[in-house]
Amino acid sequence: MSLHDTRRTNFVLSELLLWTKYLQCALQKMYEVAGDLDDEKEMSKEDLAVAEAKLASNDTELAEAHEEVSRLQHEQQLLRQEVADLNARAEQIKAAHIEALKEADARARDLERAKADSDRSLKAEINRLGSNWQYVSYRTLR
């Protein structure tokens, strides 16, 4: 082997050493990046699991809220029906009360007429008895 071949071999070996170092650094960097990516992937998986749990919880809350709304709407419908029934009953009572007031008013008018008739009859009887009394008194005194 000549000096030139030796130098050439040394040059190629030094180039190979440089490329080996470069590739070793690149490979190390790739491992670091892959490790970071794995860590991020695990964190993303954890974040995804938390988000899915929160979504499931929100779905449960939404279903419960929907059931509560349905129950309240049913209660509201029942209360509206009860109010309608009470209003109808109140109208019936009002109509009956008005009818009773009309009957009472008619009875009061009848009683007032009867009292007036009675008063007139009483006055007429008093007048008749009074004139008889005067006649009897006059005859007795004579």
C-alpha cells in the first residue's frame, strides 16, 4: 500500500467517522423526538380519555335534564288542566251564586210587597176598628 492509498484510506475512514457521528447524532435526535412524540401521544390519550369522560358526564346530565324537563312539562300540563277545572267550577259557583242572589232579591221584593199589603191591611183594620170604636164610644157615652 502506498502512501497515497494510505492517505486515501485515512480520508475515507475519517469521512466515514464523520458520517457515522452525524448519523449517530441524527439517530439520537430521532430517538428524542420519538420519545417526545410518545409522551405527547400518551398525554393526548389521557386528555382524550378525560374529554370522553367529561362528554359522557355531559350526556348523562343532558339526559337527566331532558327527563326533568319532560316531568315538569307533564306537571305543567296537569296544573293547567287543574286550573281549567277550577275555573270551570268557579264559573258554576258564580252562576249559582248569581241565581241565588236573583232568587233572594225576588223573595225580598215579594216580602216587601207582602209587608206593604200587610201594612195597608193593618191600617185599614185599625181605621175600621177606630171608626167602630168611635161609634161604640159615642153610643156608650150617650
